[in-house]
Amino acid sequence: MVWFAILGAAVAVFVLTGNPFIACLLPFLTAGRSAVESAFWLRAYDPDRARGRTCFWFYLAVAGWRAATYALLNVLVFLLVEKIFAVGPGIETIGQTMITLLIGLGASTILGIVGISCAVHRHVRVFVLPAICKESGSEFSRIAEAVAGYGGFNHAIFVLASSLFVPILVLGGALSIAGINVENPRQTDAPLAMVGLGIIALGPVAAIPALIWLSHRSVARTPADCWARYES
């Protein structure tokens, strides 16, 4: 219900101001708030310092991922509102709005790579519940109670996926663009563009074994698998 209210507020700002970038900032700034709060809380209060610091990076990465997701959702909502209210954001302002998505996705990817490296090096398997700080009442000793019977999804898998696939897609996209000469199509480097397209098409598939291996090394199956010890 909270997110429906936030999106409703964003739509209202968009309709009143006609500026999708300003409207997009509302969900963007609030999307990862709980995850950021939990990240710093775990880093400060987890008695297992290696686990706390590793979770810190994963939770920050999830905050960026959630911000990017809601930025994309906002763009889709704005386009729908345009059809209903005839308030057109225009290509330029839509591009500005997409900046929030790129910032969130880029931050999630970089922070995720750091977090995965820490998890593999420190032999820590992470379970990400963005609101774990709130659910535990900001008391680390209550984590066992907060996660008891939890059957939800581990958000850490999103961090793992973006950290692997985004760099591959960025590399493929960069090579594809580099192989295209817009000013003089006759000088287009077709082999380079084909390599880029090949990386985009086949790179994520080739990365699946790495995804599976890293998931076993860094992603916990259950909360208890991450927080094997709850005592403060």
C-alpha cells in the first residue's frame, strides 16, 4: 500500500508540473531507504564483522537495484498518464528520467561486484531482507524472531544477476556502437558490431554457469543459512 501511495504521489506531481524527472525522484529516493538503513545497521551491530561488512555491500546494492526498478516503473506510468491526461513528457525529459534508472543500476552493479568478492573471499553467504532492521526492531538479538518461518525471496540473487549480466551487456553494447559509423555508414566496422551483438545475445547465456557457481558461494538459501549465529 505504501508503494501505491508513493507512485500515486509521483503521478500527481507529474500531472501538476509536467516534469517527469522531478516526479521520478520521489520513488527513487524512497525505494532503497529500508535497504540502506539495514546495510548500515548490520555493518555496525553484527557481531560477525566479516558477515556484517559483506551484507553491507549487498544491501546497498539491493537499494540501487530497487531504485532502478521503480525508476523504470515510473517511466511506464508516466507514458500511461500521457495517454490519459495528454501531458507529454517529451523525449528529452524521458531521457532525464532514465538517468535515475542508470544511476541505480550502475550503483547496484558496482556495489554488487564488491559484495560478491567479499562473500567469496570471506566465505559468507548472504540473505537480503531489505527491511530486516525494521523487522528486528533495530535489535540484532531479535533477528532469529524476525526471520522465523520466513519463506520469501532472497533479494541477493538480483544483485548477483545484475553484477554478472550488466557488464556483459554494456560491453556488447559499447562494441556494437563502436562498430557503427553514423556519419559515414560505408566505413562501418561490421565485424566489430557483430561481435558486440554476439556478446549481447550469447554473453548472458555463457555467464549462467558462473551465476550458478557464485550463487552457491555467496547466496544463502534461507535466513538461517546466513545468520547461523544470532547472539549479540
